[in-house]
Amino acid sequence: MRTDDASGEIEVVYCKDNKRTQTYRDVDFTFLGFTFCPRRAQSRQGKLYTSFLPGVSENALKQMRMAVREWRLSRYTSMTLTELARQCNPILRGWLDYYGAFYQEALGGFCWYMDQRLSRWARRKHKRLQGRKQCRGEWLRKIKMAHSGGGGAGNLAFRPKR
């Protein structure tokens, strides 16, 4: 069921999955920053099927991107990567732990966005990376490989935990 906040009405939402295949107008709803809708899932045997699962909502993603944009990371060129990670990681980890608890694939776009912001910071910090997208991408890959899973600075360039 879904409650319309403006009018207080309650609507019934059809939970579409492999066993319920009819088509209805309303097949998703948002609650506590999660959108519940039909999503692709994989069984233990490796078969793909459709299930009604929660994932981070578009509105929550937009709010996270706006918050990161307000940080203006590219302006902190006097900070090292470790200092930058120490400042941002508590908030980023909180978001990843909360929204990544169910359908982590929905966070892929936000992870890409954070990589772009970090790449922009690197471009301004290290002049040799200016105008060279391939060099920035290689720099980011090296940082991720060097610090993956260690809790260090490279975890700012994150991917959801599997």
C-alpha cells in the first residue's frame, strides 16, 4: 500500500514479480528513502528472475548528490587524499550501509558520481592530470587498487560492498 502525503489517501500497489505477471498502473512505492519495485534478482542456482525488492530511491540519490556537490571537494586542493577521506568517509559509509543493505546495484550511479568528483579534485590538485582523462582514470584505478579494503584514503573512491 502507498499513502499519498498530500491527501492522506492510501493506494494499493501491485507487487509484480515472476509469479504475479499482470500489468497494473502502480507497481512501485517509496518508503524511508527506498523504492520498492520489480527488480532483477539471481537465485542461488544462478538463474535470473524478477522480484519485488527495495533499492535506493531517485529522490534519495538526488539528495546525496546535492550534499556532495555542496561539499565542493575540488576546492580542497590543500588537503591530502587521506585527509579528504577522513572528512568524507563517515557520511559516505553511513549512506552506503543504509542504502546498500538491500539492492546495491541501485547505488552504482552514485558511486560513479563520487568517482567523478574525486577525479575532479585530483585534476585540480595534481596539475599533471589536467586535460588528460585517461591519466585521471588510471590515477583513480591505482588508488582503488592500493587501498581497496584497507580502510585508507582509497576507500573514498568506493564501490558498494558485495
